[in-house]
Amino acid sequence: MSRDGRRVEMMDDHILGLDNESSDDEDLDNSLISALNSEAKKASNRDWWRYAVPVFVIAVGILFTFGYFMGVASTNDQAVMVEDNGREISTRGADGQVSAFIGGNKVNIPAEIERLNKELMKEKEKEQTMQDTIDDLTRKWAQMAAKISRVESLEQSERRLEQREEKAEQQLAEEKRNERAALDKLEKVEESLTDLKKFIDKAEENITASETNLKKKLEEEIEQVKHEVDAGHTNQEGGILDGTTTEAPQALLDFDLVAFRNEIEGFRHMLVTYWKGSQVLENTMYLRPGDQRYEKGVEFIAEKMARALVWGDTFTIGAMGSSVTAGHDNCNFDSYERQMERNLAPLFQKAKVKFTVRNAGEGGSCGDSFRNQIWCVRHMLGDDIDVAHYSWTYFEPANQQEFHEMWIRWVLMMDRAPVPQLFNTGGEDDEICKSAVDSTGRLFDMYGKYGMNVVCLQNGIKKAGYPGKQWGAIGDGTHSTTRYGEASNVTEARRKSLGVVFRNWHPGPLGFQVVSDAFSYHYTYALLKAIDSISEFLRNNNNDKSKLKEKWKRAPTLLTIGQLPKPAFCEAELCSQEDPPGCTNWEIPTYGRGQVRILDPRDSMNPFKDQARDTDKGWKMWKDGQRQLIPKEERNMDQCLHLDVCAGVEGRKDSGLLTLRLPRMDVGRIMLCSPAGKEAGKGLLDNLDISLDGQPLTQLTQIYGKCILAQERWTTAVSDSKGHLHLGVRAKTDEPVRISHVVVL
């Protein structure tokens, strides 16, 4: 086989091999085209002369043949020789054969023509073979194109299938979300049913107790009032602070909204001018205008303010905390609560709303801390507050998110769902300010929409040039005294005293002014939102004020535990109850009504009345002396005395049994505290015998320093046909044993 034939055969085998490799369909196209182009080019470059020579020879042969026949006719079979410049190029012999000289060789023309014809036939056969190969390749190319088309079709089908699968997955995910939403709704319905059942059970208990104990309850109330008067639980006007409103609300909205708005804007303009801009006022709070958590929280506060404006009701802030909250080392008049009240009360009064700030701060001499005090938020601040403040800066180690969340959730479960807000004397920058509440920021994310926020005294003024805390130093970086310290009738000594930012660890009057102004600026922003909401409602209802009650009900809107997010840090059992803990705190001051009541030993409703003896001297109310933590030169000034006093009930071995009627308990936790110092719980462990409905409680443990845990939780089902359980307490020593708090949950 010739070289060209082998090459064609190899190319054919190569192509057939490609055809057999179905997995390489995608590569065959390029391989086939490349092979064809290569072979065609090689054949073109290699074989042109093989066709040119035979053609030349044939042409020469034809010429000589023609000459031959002409010669025969003219020479009568004589030999003829043709010369070219004396060189012989062809001859015709006697036999008639014509020869030619080609390349110096004599060639027989007829024989050569015959040979060339044979060669031509062979070339035609090769050409046919090549054509057949090309036809075969064309057919295979068509087959391959069909396969490629099928592959593309399959790929399109696969893509359509993937799109369908993706759509099916999306539909499945949507169905799962819908299912989860349905389950969530079902859980909320179940929670609502559970809450409703609890409400019904509690109502039935209350009705039963009311039917059987109405007369005795009235007597107990009178006796309790006597105790409170004796203990000094009175407001500045001398009335009992029981958390109830004695003033009847006025008619719906009988003041000029436009004029009231102008008053609010004028006050805010005064603050901005005084502080040379709004930066200090806004930066003193962690969450600020523009933050969606802040804006939602302002809306929550504004709704409460709108209700108060519509009904001419009270708007009350209650503050609980340590000696900072109490205002120690200052005149009480200079505490941030009193400064804020002087800022805002005149404004609210223009809308016929009574604005008050309650100060339930308690100094450290009673041994209290945030750990035991937050359990008594209802009794200490009162169920009728609209905003609650918390401040224990110097008593909190890092990462107290658990107690902060407990307090926040219990506040929101009070009767008016008050706004929970905190105050810290530090917070030198944003991160420190955030960490004073929760270093992770989750509490702000979870409860910011309920108005939860923190004021950090130093954050705003440090950005404005305050050099930092220095005991006794005058000036906040912008001012050298308070606004009221600039009055002409203020002595120079008093003016300097009012210019102190920090007395020691306690803030001074100028420091408290920063806190008061930041809160005031914040609340007036919410107040403007409330005015806008009322105005828009009236515009949409033809200014019909009687319809205001359709949007803002007389009774404040309550929250249920199901509306709050799941607890993030505090124990679910403690933080998922529908009501805050029940508590009676005999320390002073308190502004609510205690949930634990003392029963007279011989009361007919006292289940332990048979244990009373004629020789029992009884438990007495005890109260410590008034504190004098006031600058010496200011102690004789009006309104400087502090409100906080250590107090409690006191008994000895000969006092007999102290009977305490307990409110409803779901968890079963019972805790008692002493006012005798930070580790006074040890004395209660050693000197008290405690029983629950006659059954001794023997697993007593010290907790929170000044307290004991009498029972952590229920271990068996407990009920009382009269709707109450009773705690019995006896002193085991002749020395006085004092109890400041009784807490149940």
C-alpha cells in the first residue's frame, strides 16, 4: 500500500475510533475538522506534480501522434526525424512506432500513453476512495451533529428539570414556613388558653376569698395602713403611697394641642441651646434617634403618653437602685429624679396630666443589692407606673445580663407594662455603655421595641470635652454649675456645690443634671410623637374628640408573657410567668402595695390562731434612723433629707408566731431577707424556724448575702381551699431578729 493510502487508512481508523468513543462526543467535532483540514493541506502540497507530468506527456503524445499520421500520409511510411536546433526530439520508425526523447531518454509514445492511462485510472480510483472517505466522514459528521443536538436537548431538559426541582424546593420551604407559622399561632393560642385558664382560676380564687373574707380583709387593710403610717411610708403630701390614683381623670383632651406642641418644642430648643447642640443629649443614651430599635421604643412610650393626654391621667416614672439613685452625698433636691420632675412636670401640667418621679433608691447600709431588690419591683415602684428606672452601677460585676433580663421582663409584666430603662454612672464610650447592660447587645435587640435603653452619664459629656471622673471637680466640659445654680439668689458656696459632677463615686448635682436632661430630651421626643398621633387621628375623624376613646382605652394596654420573646439569659421558669414575683418590702420608701400580708395572731382567718399564747409579745415594726448623707452646709436646707431608711418587722423568742398570708405562687419559690447588712442571711438561718401551712421547711440556704431561700420550687402539688397559703415564722433567740423582705414566685 502506498504512503498516501496508508495515511488515508490511518485517518479513517482515527475517525472510526472517535466514532466509537461515545463518551467523547463533545470533542469529536474539533478532532474531525482538524484531521480533514490537515490531510487536505498535505495532499495539496504533495501531489500537484504527479498530475502535471502525466498531463504534459499526454499532450506531447497527442502532438506526435497527430504528426505521425500526417507523416504517413506525406512520406509513405518513410522514417521521419524531428529536430530542434539540431537536437533530435522525436522519431517514427519503419514500423510506424513514434518515439520521443524526454529528459534524455527515448520513450515509446503509445506505450507511455497506455501506462499513463493506467496511472490515470489508478488515480481516479484513489480519488474515488478519497471521495468515499469524505462521504463517510460527512455521514459520520451528520451522525455526530445529531448526537450533539440530542446532547443539547438533554442538557436543556436537565436544566428545566433543575428549575422544576428548585421551584419545588422553594414551594416546600414556603410550605414549611407556613407550617411553622401555623404552629407558632397554635402555640400562641395554647398559651392564650393557658393564660385564660390561669386568669379564670385566679378570678375564682379571688371571688371565693372576697365572699368569705371581705370583712376581715377590710380590717387587715386598716391595720396595714396603720403599720405603713407608723413605718413612714408616706408621700410628700403626707398621704399613703399605695400605688393607686386618687384623682379622677378629666374629660377627653380639653387643651390646645398646637399650643402644647409649641411648649414642648420650646423646651427642647432650650436644652439644645444650653448644650450647644443635641449631641450630648443624644449620645448620653446608648440607643439614639435613627436606630430602628430606638424609634420603635419611642413609639411604645408615645402610646402611653397619648393615653395619659387623652384621659388627663397621671404619667409616673419609678426609679429603683442603690445610693446613687437615692442621691446620697447630695441634697435630695439635686437628685436626677427631682431635677427631671422639675423639667417635665410643668410641661405635662399644661395638658392637665400629673407627672411624677418616684425615688425608691436604697443605700447600702441595709445590705441590699440588685439581686434581691428586683424581686420587689411591684411593691417598691407601684403597679401604676409608666416607666421604670434601674441603677446599680457599683454593685454589678461584669455580665449581669441574667438579672437585667429578669428585671426587664418582670417590669413589662406589671399592670401598665411600664418601659424598662437603666442608668449607669460610667459608660465612657459606646461599647462600655452597651456592656453596662449587655455586652452582646441581645437585650437591646430583643427589648428595644419596648423602650428599653440605658443612660450613661459620662458618654455624652466625654465626647464634648469632659476630662473624666475626678472627685469634687467642678464643670462638665461645658458648664460650671447647674442651670438653677446660675440664679442670682444662689450663694457662691451653693453654686460651686451645684457645679460638681462627681462628689466621689456618687454623682454630684451637675452630673445628675446630665442624666436628667438626657431623659427629659428623650421623653419630650416621645411626647411630640404622641401629639402627632392624636392630631392625625382627629384630622381623620372630623375632629370628633369623643372617638379618641376608641383608640386609647381608659385602662392601659397590658402585655402577656406570650408577646415577649423567649428569655435569652434568665432562667425560663423564673422569666416566663404571667405575673412578676409577689413581695412585701418593709424598707422605706415603697410606693406600691405589698402582696404578702401579716395576719393578726388571733384573726379568725389565721390558720395558726390556736398557737397564739397570751404571753406572746408579738412582732413589731422596726425602723432605723434617717440618713444624713448631705453636704454639711446644705443639711438645714428644705427638701434635702433623703427618703431611704432601713426598716422591717422585728421579733424575738417571746414574740410568738408571725403568720404571713402569701399570694398565688406558680413556681413555689419563697425567700426572706434581713435589713441587718450584706451578710445578714446567716443570722436568719441560725435564728428562724419557718413552716409552710404547718409543714416545717428544713432546707434553708443563704442567698444574695442578706437573704435565705426557704423553698426553691414546688416538689408536690399544693392547694388551699381558701385560696391562700400561709407562712409561719418563729424567732429562736432572745435577740431581735429582723425581716425586711418576703418574696414569693
